[in-house]
Amino acid sequence: MLSSPTVRRLAVAATVALGAALVPAVTAGAAAQDPIQDPLPITPNTSFIGLVNGKAADAVITVVCPGPVSSTSVGHPVSGQTAEVRSIVPPVTAPGGFTGSAGREIVAGFSPASTAAQNIVFTSYFAPAKIPTTWWVPCGGTATMTFVPLPTSPTARSYTLTVAFANIAY
């Protein structure tokens, strides 16, 4: 029979071995997801992109449009959807926005803007903002969401993202 100190040593060794086996599995699972980034203040002379629901391409906003729907019908976005701006580091392979020499915030909205109430103001990168459910948006088709750096300057450049609308009421 094994003595008490020997049993304790075996138990410790087994615990250490199990922990060592789990570390790669946990690390692999975390690497499969997007890394979490702390918000960063928007500053001048920074390249950026805009996202809707985490996508910088093929973005979709889900809309509720009950009743008969025509090509001019509008409805409200479903809750829980987001828009975001992310800084990008040159060299930039796709055209992005640029805050220019003065930009300290980015305003996002649909073009042409219907009202200032339908804008989202960002002061930080990597800080998703909820798309308001009070917005009126098309029940189908696409529109352009524009991310505009403010205050503007001669070197500032907006970023545009084509967004599709999907009506869940049908």
C-alpha cells in the first residue's frame, strides 16, 4: 500500500499533468474567436473601417416591416444589432477612411442622411454601438452607410459600407 505522502505526490502530479493538457485546448478555443480589443480613442491621422453587425462587407440589417410592403416601405431595425469603427494599420489593402489632421470622432449614418437623429457618433475604436430601433430604414434592398470623420480637414476621408436590409416579417 502507498504511503500518504506518496499518494499526495501522485495527486499533485496528476493535477499538474491534467492542467498542462487543458492549456492548449483552452488556448485553441480562444484563438478561434476574434480577439477582444479594448476601446481606443479616435485620434487624428488614423486609418479606419466601419462595420455593421461585425462585418465590413456583406453587412445585413434585419428589419421589421409588417403588412404589405412596397419598394418605398420603411421599418425599424431589430434590437441587438451594432455598428462599429475599427482602426487599421497601414499598409491598407482596401480603401478605408482616414480621420485626417483634425478628426477626433466618426459619425455614421445612411446616405443621404434623412435626419441627424439617424446618426451614431463614435469617439472610440473597437466600441460597438447599438443601431437604434427607432431608425426608419428600407424594408429591403441596399443603402450606403457612411462613416464621416469630424471635425473634417483637407486630409480626411469618409468610409462607405453597402448594407442590405432583410425583412423578418415575411
